[in-house]
Amino acid sequence: MHLVPADRAERRTIDGHRVCDAIAAIGDEAHVRTWADRFSLLADPKRLALLLALHRTGPLAVSDLAIATGMNDPAVSQALRLLRAAGVVTGEKEGRVVRYRLVDDDTRLLLKHCAADGP
């Protein structure tokens, strides 16, 4: 039970070797937090809809995303601000139009599974 932290070492285990395997599988707390944050971005149905649209179609403007998702422009802009701050999307300005696109590869892989037909 070499991976068990000192503050938990005195606790009784049933399968000590599996406890160590579980601790190794969990890994670094910061890595777990990063993934939890990523999943929280996807947990909102409207943000997920925006990301699925960008994943499937490529760059889109706020007004086009609003029409595609049934959201209003301010709600789309707010969601995109959050996604941009998280490094998931980026905006590219062309004149007066900003088109947003997905840039995070880990999120892209998750969306690939979300976008697959059927459960």
C-alpha cells in the first residue's frame, strides 16, 4: 500500500493492491480538477449545443449560432465568453464579423463521442 497517503494509511482496506491501483488511476488532483472543469463546460445543454455546432460545421458567427441553437444573441455571446476564457473556442475577426471555432483538442474528442448517432 505504498501509494496510500499518510493521513489514510491507518484505515482498514479490503483489497490493498486495488486501493493502490485506484489511487494511481485517479492521478494528480490538478489533472482531475482540469477534467472536472472541462466536463462542467459541457454539462450545460446550451453550451454543449454551441460546441456541437462548431464541432460539426467549423467557424460560425454569433447570430448564426443563435439561429442554429434557438438561443438569443446575448446568451450566445455570454456562453462564448465563458468558452473562450476556458480556452475551448477562439474568435477570428473578419471585418465586423467574428467567427468562433473550436480549438481545444480534448474537447473535440469528447464532442466526437457526443455527436455520434445513438446513445
